[in-house]
Amino acid sequence: MTVDPNLDTGLPIRLLHDRVLVKVDGSEGERRSTAGIVIPATAAVGKRLSWATAVGVGPHVRAVVAGDRVLFDPDDRSEVELHGRGYVLLRERDVHAVAAERVESESTGSTGLYL
């Protein structure tokens, strides 16, 4: 398992295969639009994806490293608690996108993606 030293260290597990352990960014309650309008958690919206930070990855994960911000479907997740902190365990195939500085620096030109 690869763990960024700036993130949670000393996780008491070893991730296997293509698993990614993430910590969800922020709360899943009410949020604000870019215009500052408060949107309650009970508001009906289409399928909304969530951002999280990868804190550990299994040995067969190819596209995600610890410290990356990943986009995933919150309906397809398995929650786990380690040392009193909540995490989400995903398969690499359940990660829809990665937003990381290393991804932008590897490309030679603009990808046209705005994450």
C-alpha cells in the first residue's frame, strides 16, 4: 500500500488488489452554489458524484496514487471506520476521474477538462 506521508499514516490495514481507500472531502449536507445560494441536503438533484482524497491504494491500482483527489459515485461505496475515522473503500473501476497536478503536468497540451 502506498501512503502519502502528509496524509493519514499508520493505517492498520493493507489494501489488496485494485482497492482504493479514500477520505470524503467535506460534508454531504447542504452546500452552496457558485452564486452563494444555499442548497439543502434534501433538494432533489440528479445523480451527483462526490470528491474524496485517496489515502491508500492497493498493489494493482494503476491510475491513482495516494494524495490524488478522485471523483466517485457515493451510491457505489463501502464505508469503513479505522481508528475512529470514516473512510470509503472503492475499486479502481469505481473511480470516474482523478484531479491531480501530476496528471496535468504529464500531458503535453491542454486536455480540455476542467475539474
